[in-house]
Amino acid sequence: MLNPAYTFTLPRYQMVAGFYDIMSHILEQYFSGEDDNTSDYIMEGMLKSMIHSSRIAVKNPLDYGARSNIMWTATWALNTLVSKGKTTDCIVHMIGQPVGAYTDATHGMTLSAVSMAYYIFLMPYGLAKLKRYAVNVWDVDPAGKTDEELAAEGLKQMDSYMKELGLVMSICELGVTEEMIGGIANGTFVMDGGYKVLTHDEIVQILKESMA
């Protein structure tokens, strides 16, 4: 039973954390595969809807239209439709979950705090999809830009949007210390569905970048 009115009483912090959890699940399915996949077109529309509606909801949490669109997007984000034909890359969740285990932080915030460092790291390996993400989701004008510049601009716009929502952008803010990094990396379950299978040292590198 889906009733957006039940979400109206969520505190803002939990609300925006939930918004990013939805977005992260979509991105983890989107950033996989090399083919021209119908699922990717669907996810691009879902991401654009999520970005649009979340901006409305943070200004007016009682906006029924925005909250209903977000709830509907959340339903499609994990009901297996858009995973069809995709290998999926769940590494943001795999890194974020042990961060939560060490800090008891809100789940969506553990994801936001490690995402930018991960996607910047991923850029050389998933450049074609990150370029497509920039153009089709963030409306970055490709004129005169290299693929690397396009991908970087898309991530820059994503970073600005996340800060606009008030998401946590550093694991330090969640209580992670330098001494925890090794244990968090050890607790990260490595997935192989994305563009790069991470080594332990690469996970440590991403976590350290996430402390900035």
C-alpha cells in the first residue's frame, strides 16, 4: 500500500537521506553494462524525476505531487524492472553499510558520504556511461567538451545537487576516524557487476577521499 501522506511527518534529515537512498539504488543499476539498454533510458527518466521532485519536497515537504512521484520512483527503483539486462554495481551500498556499522549513521547519509569519491574514482573505467549520465540526466552541453570534461561536469552538478539537499558529503561528519578505515574496508563486500572490481587498497583510497 503506497500512501505519500504517510511520509509527510518524516524529519527533514531522514527525508533527504531517503531521497538519496532511492537515487543510489538507481545509479547502482545504471552504472553497469555497455549495451544500448532500454533499462538505462527508463532510469534516466526516473533520475530526472527524482531530482525535480526532491527539490520541490525539500522546500515543501507537504507537496503531495512531489512526494507521490518520489514514492512511485522508489517503487520502480527496486522492483527489478530496471535491473533487467543489467549486471548492477552495488559497491556504494557495500561501502556505506560498514560505515553505518561503525558509526550507527543514517543509511542514506552513509551512501551520500562515499558516493562522490567512488564515482570520481570510477570515471576512467566507466567513462562512456558517466558521459551519458552528464548529458542525459544533468543536461550538460557536450559542445566543445572532451568525454572526461563531460563526465566531470556531470559529477560536479551531482555534487552541487547533493549539497543543495543537505546530504552528508564526508564520512568524518558521520563519526568515521582514520583508525576505522581499515576495518570498514575489511567489512566491505566486493561486488563484480560494475566497471571496476575494487581491491582492498582501492576501497581504502575511496574511504580516505570520502573523509575530505
